[in-house]
Amino acid sequence: MNIYIHYDQYSSLSELIRKLSAKGIKVTSGREKPENPVDYYIHWTLSPEAREVKALQRSYNSQSNRLGPENYQEIEAILHQNHLRAFLGGQGTAWPITIWPKEYLIYLWDSKVVATERKIVLTSQIKDIKNRGSQQNFQWLNNLTEWEKDRLIPTAMRALHCLGLDFGKVQIGINRSNGPVILGIDPAPSLPKKLAHAYADIIVKSIKKGEEKKSITIGSDPEFMLSLQPGHRMVPASRFFPRQGLIGCDNRRAFGASDDLPLAEVRPEPADSVNEAMEKIRKALREATRLCPYANIAWMAGSEPYPGYPTGGHIHFGGIEPNNLILRALDQYLAFPLLFLENREKAKQRRQFYGTIGDFRVKAHGFEYRTPGSWLTTPELTRVALTLAYLTVKNYPMLKRWDFADLSFQEAFYSSELEKLVPAFQSTLAELYQVDRTEDTRVLINMIWLMYQEGMGNNEKIDLRKSWNLPIGVQRYRHVAKPRHSFSWLPGSAIR
């Protein structure tokens, strides 16, 4: 393993280089580009020069030259496009707060947390800070609360991801009324001794993990909704399906009701191949027909069957840990092609709530990629989604394209402006075939293009029981709406 670190100041990285060398890693470094190819090239610099360096395995932070103060407005625009509040100073968006009750410094490496520091400013200290200019110091955190894990860490990771960065420091301020606000992003943080040791440990661990041979499994939990026919009235999935099990309900509640869960979720077991995954999904859907056999209830999937109820097509990968290279490949070669097979207006509405690029969760078995909408509408679309996902994760080291680095590309993606994206769509499919030149991949790409041209993803009102050729019973469901909760300010007066 040969690592080259390109730096601006050696003093800020000397301890990291020493610690990596002590772990038996061959490390070279300098202010100039290496003369010969290296296995791993780390850009720990803000130098604005182009990064055309040959790395045999991987290059980290090749986009960091775009993060200078002169680009703050564009950076903020990218963050806002991805539903992240940000105030980076300079010529950026004005923010009415100068002192934040809490601030965090979150250090990341390749979608993994290296360290977290926190600073708390008490109300009684604000006057002294304003009058005397005194500063509070950040304190190292060994344990995070569940709220910090669920809100701050994903915010920091998404911020780096949507800017095309692999590591860095994200500064976040917490306002009681507005939640997390990104105050700064540093792609080349200085490393005191303790932080340098933490970085060295996780760099070595993640690179070694990436070099291991992997046996990949694929799973999913696509969602759908129930519609009473005629009339297209929503029926909560919790009327028929349990919360847990092969077929169940998502935890999102219906608007205005306390216990109705509107989204059904298919949870097949992990599979070793796409064909096996398809059979397990079909088995789960047959179980769903047993629990909900009514002829007058249609099953609908897609981006947003009902306004305000986006449905997801989350895909799980086992035997492999997430990293930024995998997530960028999934953005480009899975989520991007699937955009052309969705109803464009519904997809645009869904991404106002869910579906930002690089959305993932770490799981015990591996990780869950959460950007796509529900592809459960037809078995053909389901096979396309699962096959693209499996091919992407299997070949991700060779899939280098990531058009999302461009703000205009992200804007077109989130707005479903397909006409602007067609050239990139064609190039993405062509590059996927160049990496996996098999007959199956050629057939897949032709199918995707044909489905796009024929608009096969535009109809989200199709009953997926019919498209999947599932048995439909003759019973008819008589829908009786549950009374909504009525609340009063008097204690104990909530009634049904």
C-alpha cells in the first residue's frame, strides 16, 4: 500500500504522516504532485490547481479545489439544493445569528465519523462574549446522544457528499428554532496529535476494508399505498398489515390521525442474485394478497401516489461497507437512470421531501441506499432497479463518472428537467456497458432506453397486483374512516 499526501503545510500533517508510517504504511508527501503513480492519493490541500493525478486505486478529495471563499455562493446553493441550511460567511446568504447556543466540529473520512467536538454557550455567557470577546473552546466528545447521531452526523455527511468530497471538517451550529445550520466546511483540516491518531486509524482501517474480497448480497424494502376504488381514496396500510414481518407498515403516520400508518412496505430476505431477489419480492407480494385480498383496493407505487406521501424504493447491500465512491456510483448509475423511468412531476414533488443524492443508512448487514423512489410498479421496472444496483456495487471501483459535481446538473435532476439530462443519461448507460461488457448488460441498457422512450414509468395509478399477475380476491372492502383526534387545552379531554 503506497499513499501520497499532497499538502499545503507539512506542520499540520506531520503527526498523521508519522502515525501512518508507524502502522507499516509506505507514505510519501509533498507540495507538488508525485512523479510516479501511487496506490492512494490524498489531496490534503486547498490549492486551486487542477488535480490530474494518476492513482492506481483511489484519489481522495479531488474536488477540494472548488471550496475557496470565492465559491461560497455556489457552495451554499448546492447545499440548499440538497435541503441543507448553510451560512458560510463571505458573500453568502446573510444569517441573523452571530452566537450559536451549540456548535459542533464533525471530522469525517469516507462516510465514517473520525471525531466530534462540541462547544456550548450558556445564556449567561452570551453577554460576556459580546462585550469582552471571550471565546468558548470546543470539547472532544466520546459519546453522542441519539439526536446528535440521527441529525448532525447525516447532515455533515450529506454536506461533504453533495460537494464531491471524501473527507473534511464540517462545522455545524444549532439554533433552537431552526435546527442544524452548516457554518463551515474545511477539506484540509489541521490535525493536532489526538485527531491525527484518530484519522490514521480510520484511514488504514477503511483502505484495508476496501481491498478485501467481498461477497455481496442484495435486499430491499420498497413501499406502496392502498387506494379504494372507485374514488381513489387512501386506505391506511395498517388496516391490513402488521408493523413487523415480511410485509408490514412504515412508521410514518397519516396526517391528522394518531395511529394510522398509510405506507405498506415489502421486506424480502437478502438474496445472492437479482433473480433470487425478484422471487423473494414476489413471495412477499403473495403474502400481502393474503392479508389484503379485496378487489376494490388498488395497490399503487411510484414516487408519490398521494400528495405529501412520498414512497421509497430503498435497496440494501450486505457484505460491504458504504464509502463515498460507492455512493457516488449509486447516484450516477442507479438513481440517475431511474429518474427517466419515473413520473417526472411526481418525482419532482417527492424530492422536496425525500430522495436527495447520497442518502444512506448504515445497517448491521452493510448499508441501505435511500435515494430512489418506489420502483415496485411493474416487475420490469423492479428488475431494472435491482440489476442496476447490483451491477453498480459490484463494479463501483471502475465507475468514475459523477455529473452531480455541477450545480446546474443537480438543479436539473431535482427539477426533473429530463431534456437537459439526456446526453448525460446516454453517456452513463454507455459507460456502464463499457465496464461490464456482457449480453445481459446490453439487454438491460436497451430495455432502459426503450422504457424511457415509451414512457413506461409515467403511469403511477397502475394497480401493481395486475402488473405482477397476483391473485385478486372477489371480496369488497367497506371503508369506514376512523374519527380523527380532537384535542382541547383541558387535560384528559382528548377523544376519538
